[in-house]
Amino acid sequence: DVQLVESGGGSVQVGGSLRLSCVASGDTIGRYCMGWFRQAPGKEREGVALIYTAGGNTYYAESVKGRFTISQDTAKNTLYLQMNSLKPEDSAVYYCAADPYRGGYCYWDPPGYNYWGQGTQVTVS
């Protein structure tokens, strides 16, 4: 089984930046759908950014497009989320997720992912 550990969350001023990291163990992530999801109080968990690791294809929620960048380091078996121009509405617990690639597009829905990290808090004020 895959284990995921997120880090890099914290408190930041409006307009600031943070970089989240997700280290995977138990398997290499060379052919996976991986993504960042977030959940704010009183709201459903939502997809933020996805990457197909074998091809490098990326997808973003409209609310973060142009501000966030998802990337990977295959040598370190690590996923990243660079967050710039942060807004108060970006405040949430951010989760890393992974699932073996099964063909077609990677899923935006959380039920499509078998493996999850513990989450890291991001607060923008």
C-alpha cells in the first residue's frame, strides 16, 4: 500500500505564497493519478489540482488556475503544490491523494482515490 505524508502548511498573509510537499512511500508513483484536494469548514472536499505522473498532464480548478502549480519529483517520489497570490478563501486543510492509473482522465472526485495523506492546514489572513 501507498503511504502519503504532507508538509508545508502554515499561516500566510493575503497575497503570500506557500509550497506544499507530499512524500510517497510503499510504491513508486511513476504511473499514478495524483492530486491535491482541500476542505474548508462546512464545505465538501474539493479537487484543487491533478497530475498524471507518467505523462505530466496537469489539471486545475478554475478558482486556482494561474495561481497554483502542481509538479512532481520522480527521483524523490514526491508531489508538490506551489501556491501563489493566496486569498482568504484558499484557507482549508489540504490533502494529497493518489491512485494507480486506470486509463482515461484522472478523477476529480475524492472517491476515485485509494490513498490519502493526513492533511496540512493552510490559513490565509
